[in-house]
Amino acid sequence: MKTGCMLLVVITMLCSAAYASEAPWYKWINLTDRTILCAQTSPGATWARYRGPYTESRCNKPGYPR
């Protein structure tokens, strides 16, 4: 019984991972020296989201990734 439940959990996790989409990219600005970079998550405490979202890592194409 445990093996069957464990197998069901593993299959469910694999199926849900197949439908996961890519995270959007954002331009972040450093509040101390005004440096701008492109990242999916905040680089740290002194950074604020500046523009976005973008579909790719160069922050050139606006929109959400599919």
C-alpha cells in the first residue's frame, strides 16, 4: 500500500513539473549607485524592481514567457 501511494505521489510531482512555466525576467536598479541589471529574482536588499516583465535574459522582449 505504501509503495502504491509513493508511486502516485512521484507521478503527480513529475506531471505537475511538466506544466511549469519559466519565470519572467525583470530589470533591477541598485538604489545606491543606480546600476541596472536583468534578473529573475532580486539580487539583494539594495535592489528594487525597475521595469518588466521580459521574456528573455537580455530584457529586450517585453511580456511573460509561455
